[in-house]
Amino acid sequence: MAKETGRKLIAQNKKARHDYHILDTYECGLVLTGTEVKSLRQGRASLADGFAQLDNGEAWLHNVHIPEYSQGTWTNHSARRRRKLLLHRAEIDKLLAKTQESGNTIVPLSLYFKDGRAKVEVALAKGKKEYDKRQTLREKQDRRETDRAISAVRRRERGRV
């Protein structure tokens, strides 16, 4: 069997980019059981309520939902158990210092396979205020409207030539 290469996205947390200012991102490995990997290979996971926490010098991922493997037996895992993140000591120390500042947290952005290994991209993030969220939506809407107007002008110009 050929070795798996490339990046295969499993799950993405789009809400995190809406609710938080992303300050820094890290790619982490995950400590998983066999049935969790098989469930992920089926493309089933949810990062919606997930967050990471640092305990005793270790990083842990909480509330990430990986459903039970359908062909699993008594060895099956619980869907929302906490999972250990694999980070370098320097990265953990940097995250610990930053999260002790007010308003900073660690949220998962995406879960994927990279060269056959399960990885999670976590971000050091600062929560947005309500007016920041509205401003972000307004900017997105304005950008969409200008793109539509530009493409409409280009279509009209192509029709004249």
C-alpha cells in the first residue's frame, strides 16, 4: 500500500474566525485511539465547541466531537473525551504566557490529515466584542458588493466589444 501524502481536511471551525481575532496559529499532533482515527478517516468530526487548555505543562483539547466508530466494539471511544495535543515545550510555554493575559484563549481552527497523521491547527485568539463582529460582517458584505459591481461592469464591457 502506498504511503498517504498531502493534506486532507476533516473539519473546520468557521465560527472561530468570526468570534475571535486570530493572533497566532500552531500545528499540533493529537493523541488518538484506533477507533477515533477510523472515525476521522470517514470524515466525521466537529470543532464547534472545542477549546484547548494547558494543565501541568501539557496541552489538552476539550469538547471536540469525534463520533463513535460504527464498526467499533467495546474498545470504542467516548465522543467528547479530552485529547492530548502534541506541542514543543517552547510552544507550550509561549501559549501559557499569552493565555494568562486577559481575554486570550486557544481555539481549534481545523482538523486534518497531513501525510497520514492526524493534525489540528489551533490558534491563540482574543474574543471579539459585539461591535467588532458587526463591523467584520459589514466589511465582508461591502467587499462582496464591490466584487459584484466590478464583475457586472466587466460583463457589460465584454458585451460591447
